[in-house]
Amino acid sequence: AVGRDASFLRMGAAAAREDPAAREIKNFLTQRAAQTLIFILETGRDEITADWLEDFKNHTGFKRYHGYGALKLDWDDYVSGLLREPPATVVVQMKRRGNGVGGWSKNNPYLQDHVYEYEEDIEPRKLAARLMILREEIAKEWQDDLALITRENDEVWRSFFEKAREKGVDALINMQLPSDVFAHDVNHGGTLYRGGSYDLLKRLSTLRASEKMMRSFKTSSKSVEGGVKAEWLERMMTVYGAEFEGDAGYAVDRKFLESLLSSSPKLITKEGSGETVMLSPVGIVEELLQERANIAAMWSSYITDIVGDHTEIQRALLTDTAV
């Protein structure tokens, strides 16, 4: 667990007041901003600062992580912590020549290693400023991209019916959507990792929609029908939903939805009550996609004022500094 001092508790109050869903999407936004900043530093050949930022608050190993939930503390704790972190100096050692270095033979026992040391200054407050700029830029992109979820849902149905007509072949995949959003390489159609972030937004919204539907089915007034649907969706999540969590590949949501849609409708007789329920996977997917669109719209509303979040954090920092 990450320890929090009194100043972090004060800053964390903003996140504590938020709806858990708002906190989740802002934490994920901060994660992607940090990952983007690390990549920018690395491509600018500033690997020392990139490594320092990745190690900050024990996030070693997350720079290439394609998943969500990698931020180990709330978004405002992370940003304010970076603002409050004192400047640091990193001592770097580099072998300039010797065994196996600089063209010298690595098997020559008479060659001595020559190690060069230099110091690299780290300015966390400047990194925090860059991080906040990235959070604001990515939030604007996400508002555009989250609006595509409804069209994404339409594409699921178009592809489903196309495959039904063409014996499982869909030659017009993603025909309704802008191609630049789906590029997974860096620096394509916006900030770095935009395509990857969109893929993860689809994955996370599909997971949260599925979880919400399972809870809703279990508490349904039609208890038998709801129980049957909940059991089926839980089973499908167990069999086909393992990649929703952790560092996984792309199109996890699409593969999961296709698995649901490929299931045949069936009549299920509930043990005990003897009641028969018609289970329609297509109907469940229809509900799931609507819930996914609702979640995307809710997330979009939560990230409309990221600038205001940063103003609040900086105001708190000035207040603490003045005390």
C-alpha cells in the first residue's frame, strides 16, 4: 500500500468527494498522461528523467502497460505529489572504454574499465506542469472519442448482420468509424497512444457495463429470469472475459461481444421453480451496448473541467506553502 502523509490526505479530499466512476476515469486519464510523458522523454533521449518518473510512487514497469488500473494512488495525490516533490540529482555511471566497450576486446586481461560519472538534475515540478498539460489535451480527445461509442455500437450490429449474410465474413469492418482513431502506433491522429487509449476505453466501458448488468439482473423484479441472465453472463465473463483485466492485447471488447452474439438462444428451465426462461444473447448484448454508451457519456461529463481540477490542486499547494 502507498503511504500518505497529511498533505496527501488534504489533496486526496478532492478525489474522496468524487463519484467512484469519476475517480476511476480520472485515475486512468492520469495514468495515460504519465505513460505518454515517459514516452516523450524517452524519444527525446532523456531516459534518465523517464526512468525517474516511472519509478515515482513505485510505478516501475508501467510505461508499456496496455491496461487500466496501473496508477497506485488517486489522480490528485499523484499530481500534487509530483508538484511537491523536491528537485533531485541522479548520478549516472557510464563505461566509456574497457573490456568489450569502445571497440576493445572483452577477453584482454590487461584492459581496465574506464567509468565516467555525471549528474542529471530532475525537476519534478516541471514534470508535473507537463503532465497537467497532457491530461488536459488527452481529456479533450477522450470527449471526442467517447462520443464514438454509440457509433461503435452501431458497428457491432452492422458487422453481426453482415457476417450472418456473408457466412461469417465482414469485408467492411469499421466502415462507420474514422480510421485515425484506431491507429495503435504513436503520433497518429492526436496525442501519443490515442488509439491505444480508445481501445482501453472500449474495454473498460464494456467491463463496467457487464458488471452493472449482472448486478441489475440479480436484483430484477423478475427474479427467475434475472437469475438466469446473470448466471449466463457471469459464465461468459469467466470463459471469454479473462483479458478484461491486466496487460492484454487490442479489441478485447469486440472479441467478447462477438462471443456473446455467436451463442444460440435457448430455453432454460430453472431448477426448483420449474419456470422456463427464454435466454436471448442478442437481447442481452443490446442491453449491454446501451449501458456501455451510457457509461461513456457519463465519463465524458466527468472530464469536462480538468483545467479546474488542476487549478484546485495548485491553489491547495499555494495555501500549504503560505502556511
